Amino acid sequence: MNRRHNLVVLGATGSIGLSTLDVAARHASRFRIFALSANERINELAELCLLHQPRYAVVARAAQADILRTRLGAGGTEILVGEQGLAQISAHPETDCVMAAIVGAAGLAPTLAAARAGKKVLLANKEALVMAGPIFMEAVRAHGATLLPIDSEHNAIFQCLPRSSAGALEQHGVRRVLLTASGGPFRETPLARLASVTPEEACAHPNWVMGRKISVDSATMMNKALEIIEAHWLFGASSEQIQVLIHPQSVVHSMVEYADGSVIAQLGNPDMRTPIAHALAYPDRIEAGVGSLDLSRVGRLDFSAPDFSRFPALRLGYRALAEGGTSPATLNAANEVAVGAFLERRLGFLAITTVIEAVMNALPSRSLSALADVLDADSEARRLAARQVESMAARV
């Protein structure tokens, strides 16, 4: 790298965004913060803009733009608004690299814009692949984008695979990929207790510091269900080639098994700055601010098969992958609605997957040919999930 690369951070005030800015700041001679976006945390975005002096900042609404302009004064940061603003910074001719860290379906359009502009895309927004896998991957191929996974599990698999193996795992001697999962905060909680768990308990992840929505997904293991679908599109792995393992220490981030019986694993402390640094500098390696892994202190590494009765979201993930078409988008949309209702205390924890399955049963999968098909499926699933939530809340 012989010049500073312009970095766009979508979702700059979230945990991934802040970790990305931390790594980039350690290598100011390599990366320039070109643009930042945020949804609701305008004060935090203002502080980041004052610190990093990006050319652009994007907010969701015009009223937020007015607040941000007041905070920033007559500085050099131009403020943009809404989806158009996100697409503009993602596809800007001077943008080199886009960290796609907007949580949920809202991150799909700007991430797709970056892919269609042929950018280096650091994918922390798994929903782009879950909802629109075939469309997104075609955009990556057609426009020569570079796609690098940020999820610790998929980044680990990427590091353990031979280069250029996507879509041809068997030809490269790969037998299967093994996604590890901590099991979240309720891995050993009695099943009878799960009906009464609170949002605070669900968000108290034992190993990782994450946002509330992602923390709940970890507690239900819906995050792993989505990662199963994501692994299919990233690596060309069939459902039979993707296995989930419970690994409570979160030290082995994932593994790849080869035809000769070898298993290659990627290990590290549970810190998202490691996969972020790997992707930012790829194919180089840079300092991430992460301490060395001391296996003598870890002492032991445990693995077990997941219990699908405890974590029915995993079954739904494999089902959505098998059904294909709009089914993964339906799964994701229903989950976002159900998790939101749980965080607002309008829905019980166990009812999250009940709502999702009801929506999937009611909406048969349809084929995908354009982004509009994805967005239609997303909207329809959200409407039905909202009705399911209201119906279940009325019965309580």
C-alpha cells in the first residue's frame, strides 16, 4: 500500500464501526477516514467527525443533519441524508474501502451500491448476503469488487481456506467448514427458565461486546442461523458442508476440515479488531491493538454439538437455506421484528422463534430475480410478523 486509502464506515457509532476507527487510527499513514454514517447517535457521530475530519457524514433524516451542522460548525465535513447519501459515499469515485456495519436490512442497499461500484467491501452486515445472496454475489463478480468477511467466524474460515476456493471447495480438498458458537448467555440455562428471561439478561453476552439486537441474536443463536446462510454464499458451501459447534471459550473462531483429515483452525482473543485489521490490510497483516492469546491461561477448549430443541433458530436457518429464494429474507425480516418486540418487552424470549416460524410457514418461498423481489419479501414478512406479535401479546 503506497498511498492512504479512503475508508467509508457505514454504522460508525456501533461496536464494529468504533473498532474499525480504532484500528484505522493506529495506521493513519495507510487509511484516511473519508466518510462516516450513523442512524440515531448524532452526538456520537459529531464527536467522531470532529476527531477524524471526514469529507462526508450521513444521517438518516434532515432534522438530524441540522443538528449535526450546528455541532460541527463551519468545518469541512459535508452532511448528506438518507439512503441516497449512503449510496453516494459507498460508490463515491474516491472511496477505496467500505466497512458495511449497518445492522439489519437497512444495510443492504448501501452495501450493494459499494459492490456495484467495484469497491473493497468489508462485510459486517450479514443481512446483505442472507437477504439477497445471489443478487449480491453476482454484483461482486460482475463489477470486480473485493469481498472480505468481518464476522469473526467467516473471517476465520476465510483465513483457513486456500485462496480462490469459493464455489469449488471439494476441488480444493475441503470436506466441510465448522462454525463455532459461544452458545450465548443461556447455553446452560434450564429450558423452563427461558420463558421469563429479560432483555437485559439476553444482552449480557459472556464473551463479546455487541449491540443489543446482535446480542439477542446470539442468545437465540439466530446469529448462527444467519451465518449458515452467509457461509453458503461466501464460500460456496452446501448445507451438508456447514456444521455448527458450541465452543463456550470463543477462542477458536472457526475451522476448516480437509479431505485428508486435517483440520485448520483460526484462534485469537475474542476481539473484533482482529478480523477488522485482517480485512483492512488484506493481504498484509497489521497491528490491531489486540493482546496475544495466552493458551496456558485459557487452559481448555470445549466443543459440543448444539441442541436444536434449545436453539430452534438453527433449524430455521438450515430450512431457509434449503428453501432458498425469498425464504432467507423472510427469516431475517421476521427475526428483526420479533427481536425488536422482545427488546421492547412486548414479546417473550421463546416467542421470538415462534413468530419467525409462523411467518415462514405462512409465506412460501418465491424466486429472486431483482432487488425489488427481496424488498417485497422483506416488507411482507415484517407486516405479518408485526401481526403475529400483536396477536401473541393480546393473548398474554
